Amino acid sequence: MTSLTDQFEDLRKKAESCLAVSGSAQEAKPFVTAMAETALPLSSRYKHIQVETLISDNVTGKSQQEVVECLTRMVKALGILERYGCNLLNPNRPKFWRSVKFNNPVFKASVDPVKGGRDVLMLYGYTDRQEDGLSFPDDVTAPDVRIASVVATEIMTLREELDLLSKGTHSHPEFFEKIVPSLLQQEEEKEIISDAVVIPVPKPRTIKRTSDLLPRVSAQLCGICGIHDTSTCCKTCAQQLCTECDKLYHSHPDRVGHQRENLKTTKAQSMEPSVTTAAPFGRQESLQPSTITEWVCMSCTMVNSGSNVLCEACERPRLAKQATPLKTTQEGEKRAVSPEEVYAALNMCGGSNPFDWLQSELPHLLDEICALAASMQLDYRADDQILLSRAEAKQAWVSSGGNTERAVARLLKKRADQLCVLRALGFVDRLECEKTLFRNGGDLESTLSHLQQPLLEPFHQNIWKEQPQVPFNIDHPDKEWLCRRLLGLYNLPSWGRSQLALNLLQEPNTEYSLEDVIQAVRDHHDRDFINRILNNECQICYGSFPQRKMQALTFCQCSMCSGCFQQHFTVALRDKHIRDMVCPVCEAPDINDPEALQSYFSILDVQLRVCLEPEVHELFGKKLMEHTLKQDPKFLWCCHCTNGFINDKDELKVTCQNCQKSFCSQCKKPWEDQHEGLSCNDFQRWKRENDPEYQKQGLAGFLQENGISQYIILKRSDKLNHQDCPKCKFQYALAKGGCMHFTCSQCRYEFCCGCNNPYHKTKCTYPQCSMNGLHAHHPRDCLSYLRDWEPDKLQALLQEGEVEFNTAPPEGTESAACSVLEQKDGAQVLDVPCGIQTQEGHAGLCIKHYREYLVSLINAHSLDPAVLMDVEELIAACKRYQVYFDKENEETEEEYKSRLQQKLMEIPLGDKVSRNM
């Protein structure tokens, strides 16, 4: 058989386990209760908390009341400390679990007054002392679950024991005898008194003579206590009560007006003297009511103490013979029937189902009650009519306990009282009052509201009719009159606020509107703060507006007036792309970040719904849907008519649903029969080798196929050069000439047309990038860098890679001017030849376009320009790639250059640079 210590340790481990897993004190409660009732000394049960010191320091006082108050205060403090421990053990710990603030109202009122409370928190791990509280050390990332569960278990056990001790129900109070001796003395005295047995002393018994056998009126017992004789009869509630019960029962405000009469008990007066003798102890025939020690409830058979007036189980009076069955009451609650209705129905149904009776018979009974009341028109004239509703009859019937006669009396009395109240309020038309009471089910408040409506109609009309705005002259000489007018017309909260509003309106060099000032003064009382919120500069139109008329985007917090906000986004939705719907001040967010853009659009939709017109806001939903469709890899743009659609087929040949023309889904070029069965690269190779027109174009054909997007060669074919957007794959034919910064007309993606890398307007995610303005990170083989090289150097790089290139102009070209088409800005955007003078050996192109031609060959053959870079170019490139290193002391220039070149060539070329031939 296990010892008490082993049992206690087993309970302790189970409680600690429950707290460590879930942090729920409710789950550990059964084990803690069992631990508190274990007969072990305090030193064996508490190993971490100094229980004796904690109790002796906080429990003071000599009287029992003082000791109980101290114990109750400790129980409350231990409950808060228990909560701290459970919060640490909870898997979802509170946000501020690391610290406990001394100025916390709960901590300040409950834990801090208890000596040793802070020591318990330090046991949990709050060991870092601060000026305003305790906290965990900075290097602690999570509380120690084992220590917290052990301390929390002891706190819960001590709280349970002190709670039992304060209530006098502790099973082993002797363990606290040395710590709280005054409490034990009081308990011993109480036990001595409670163990005394009261032996009733027999009263003298009167021996009656023959005259005592004469008839007499026997006194009845009280209907509530069943002990004392009745002294009062209440006609309203039909009860006979003793003096004490009558005083207690009729002290309730609802029963003050009951009609009660005093009863006179008639006793037969004995004409002969009576001889009184003492009956032997134990021979008396009956005991007086004061000696009744127990009584049995006639309703539920519960044995109750003699001092109880009501049954402890069913709360029925002592002599009550009928009670509403508990199951019937519960069934009534399920059917939304009150216990009073169930009780009244049981009195009327004669043993049948009360709920069936309420449904079938009660309406007829209520009509009968109304008819009986109408037939008893006590104070009505012959031409008058009393109108009573079923709702009123039901209320009277329930309140009278199912007694029909009493219900009629109650109904008539209530109606008379209601008419008296209405008459006192000025409603003298009795018939109108009767009709209104009937329509409102006897509810006096609703009746009064309906009767007042015609009287208040002119007032309501005066309130709701349109009135001209009350003029307010701010230049009136009487300031007190102005303050009173502000206070009365605009419902300001105080006289001081009206003075503040007047001072703001009369400030020199200010143009605050009355509406803005009133709204600001209602919400704030600080004058400087109100001036700040009334003066907000729009960063677009630079006007001054109050804060409530300003708009701010959540992504960047740029501030603008509502007018500029509405105008900017209206124009962007109607005339521009959805990616143009960024902040007009800072152009945030970055349109190349899809996650940030999606989050921005979801929040922006809420603001636009309020600020824009409904038809304009609908455009936002449509454009957002189109933008989402473009993210689908199966979404294609037609190269013939720029129509977009979803392509679910895996075939290369795709037919546009709009123009019915076909194109390749991979290379996005018009479809030709020779493309059937060939990959895009194989088809382009076949075309170069077999298409006479393609071969005839020579350099012009190559530039048409692989040329940069800023130009196009004038050729015999009417086909235009196409290039794909690296973001949405939309094909375009031409852009404004010269600049490497390109913006897709469909998705607004900004990129470099030489390397296809994106342009960033803010700080990007590139490692150690510190640039905040517009910039891109170009690889070393991008046209952005190589266009600065001389053609001879580019030709040398091609010769080293054994790549052929043209130096002679195409056949049939006689003009000495460059014929590459460029877009020129003017009254109209036109495609016109470049027109710059060509040089010999440049294949009939100007030096700019010839460089671009050579760079396209270098990219197509993946040649690394690092082999021809000088030291300065190598150093600049290494710094861009963040692989730069300084020259060593004994290192020659050539060795340093070779080492830089070798380090740079370890880095791959641009992965997005076009490599197609």
C-alpha cells in the first residue's frame, strides 16, 4: 500500500503535467484539491515557497473576523499569482509576458500589499529588477516550463488550503495551529458550542376539567411557516399568515397594496379553575413548535431543519402540499412557457397535459375572462364599451395563479388605474383611450406614445422641414453673444470650447471655415493641436486643408487633399493602365514587386469605393481582373490585333478569337506553314537558310530579327520587328528611340531593353544596394555598357570569338545616310529613318546603330567582354559585382589585371540577355 507521501507526489506530478502541457488551471484543479486535503505537514508539501513565513507575515489580528479577512486577502493575491504562472505556461502566451509592472492596477491592489508576493514572481523567472517592475533577463527567450509548473502548482495548492481554512472547512487545520493560533482557538470554541445538545424542558401540563370539553374554535397554523397561529388574512392573495410571516411577505413592494384583515380567535372560556401539574419528563403528548427539530416537505419529501421556513430542495413553504414538477417546468422552458404559466395551467387542466391545455383551451378561457370583465361594467355608462385584449387577460390570469375570478378583478382594477393615469395626463376621451389600450395589448407606455403622436405632429413637421441655414456673423462686436450662439446652435460640449472656436475663427491671417472649426473643437481641446489639424498642406496642389479633408495612402503615407486624390485616380482609371494607380507624389509602391502591388490594391479598393463615383470604381474592378489574368502563364497577347485571351491548348499554333489570325504561342510571331513540326529556333534557322527574301535582306534581316527595340530597319517586307516584354510577353514593334529604359505599354513593367533587367524607383532587394532613385543593375555584357566601346574594340571581341560580322552595306543600298527607322517626337509620333551619315566599314549604318548590331552578335554568341577590358573597366565592374580587391604591394599591373579579369569571369553573364540568333 502506497504511503501518503507517495500519493501526494503522484498528485503533484499530475498537476504539474497538466499545467506544463496546456497552462489550464481548470484541468489541474482536481489534483490540487486532493493535494490540499492530504494529511501531511506543510514542510513536506511546499518545497519552493516559504509557506510559514508567507502566512505569518500577512495574517495578523486576534479576532476571528480579522484573521478571516487576512486569509481572504491572501487568497485573492495568490489567485493573481496563479494567473501569472498559467500565462507563462499557456502555449499562446500574452504579448507582454516578459515583464510585470508595479503600476498595474490589479497588481497594485492585490499582489503588492501581500508580503512575499514579489518573491513568488522571482521564482517564476522575473529576476531582472527594474524601477517600474520585474522582468525576465534579456537573454531568456522563453520561460522555464518545468520551474513555472512546479511553482504554479504550489501556489494553487496554498490558495486552495487558505480558502478552505477561511471558510472553516479545512480537513486538517492542525497543521496551521502554530502559524495562525487565533483562528484555531475560535474554531475550538465554536466546536464546543456546536456540540451542546439542547434538551427541551417540559412545560407544565394543564389538566382540563369537564368544562374544557365544550366546543371551541381551533386556531389554524400559518400558511408559510406552519408553526405559529394565524393572525392575518389577506384577501388579495388568499392566505392566512402569522404576524412575522405577514410582515415579511407583505413588505415586498408588489404586495404593499394587498387587502389584509386581523383575525380574532374565539376561545371557549372555562368556568372552572384548572389545575396545573407538571408532566413527567418524556410523557408529554406533543411538543411546542419551538421544539420541532426536523420537518418533512410534503412536496419533495426533503427532510429539513426545524428552523427552515422554506424547503432547501424545492423552496416550497413548510405546509405546501402541491408543487410544480421540476420536469414540467423544464419542459416549459424548452417551449418558451414561463413557470408561472405552467403553474396556472396545472391548476386548470385537471391532471392532463398542461401544454396541450395552454394551446387549445387557454384562448377560450381568456375570451371568457374578457367577457366577464365587460359584463361587470361597474363605472361605465350604458353607451360606453370596455375593450380588453387577450394579452391583458393572460397577464391577469397568470398573476392570479389561474383563478378566473381573481383574474377578472385584477383586469378591471388595472384598466381603471390605467385610465386614471391617462386622464391625469390630459387624455379625457375615454373611448379613444380604451381603443388605444386594446391595440397596444394594455401596455401603458405604448398607449401613451400613440396618443401623443397627433399632438406632436406639428412639432415634428417643424423639425424635419427644410430650413435655411442660420446666419452667423463672426464680426459681431459682442463676443459673449457670439459664444452663446456657438454653444446653442452647434451643440458644443462646454462654454470653454465655444470660446476656443470663436478665437480660432477670429485669428488673423486664417481662413478657417466654420464647419471645420466646429468639428475640430468638438473632438479636441488643445489649441495648438487644432491649428495643426486645420493646416495640412496638399503635396500636389500645395493648398491648405483640414485633416478631415485629406487623404493618405497606407503604403507611403503621402498626404494629399481629397480633390487631388479623386482626380488622380479617376484619370488613372479612365485613361491609363492599372499600374499607373500609384501614389502621385512618390510613385510608390514598386510596380515590379507583385506581392507589394497586390496588397496595395486590396487596401486601395476600400479608399476608392468611398472617394470615387460608382461607375469609375467599377473600372478599377475590371482592370484589376485583367491584371490578374495577365499573371496566368496561359494568357497570350495576339501579335496581330493586341487582343488577350486564355489559351488552354498545348499546341504551338494559336488562333486569335478576335481577328481569327494565327501566331506561335512560343515565339509570338505570325504563323507560317513551315513552322509546323519545328521548334521556334529550328524554324528561324530554316528561314535564314531557305527563305530567299530573308537571305536577300542580309544585315537588315538580322537586325529585324534580333535588333534592339528602339529601331527597325527599313526593308522591303511590310512585317514589323517584334519584341517580347519580359514580364507579360506582350509583343511591341517600336519604342521611343535612344533610351535603354523601356516601359511596357500593357503591364507597365519597366526594364532595360539591352539586358531585360527591371528598373527600380526605390531601394531594391539587390545585395548592399544603397540607391533610392531610378536605377537598374546591368550585367557586364549589357548594351548599356558595351555601347560606349568603339566599333574596333567590339569587332576585336567578335574576332577573338571567331564570329563573323558584316562591314559592307546590304545589296541595293546606295544612300550614305543610316536607314534605320526611329520614332521622332513632334506633333505626331512618326517612324522616320535615322539619317545620320554612315562610315566606311560600318555595314551602311551610323556608328550608334552599328555598335548595337555588333553588341547583338556578342550577346547571341555569349562572348564575355571582360577579356578586352582595361584595368579601370575591370575595377568598376568588380565593384558593381562586389568582388573588388586592392592591388598587392609586390604585384605588377599585368598580374593585378589578370587577377581581376579571372575573378570577374567567374561571375556568369546576364541571364536575361537575349541570346537568339
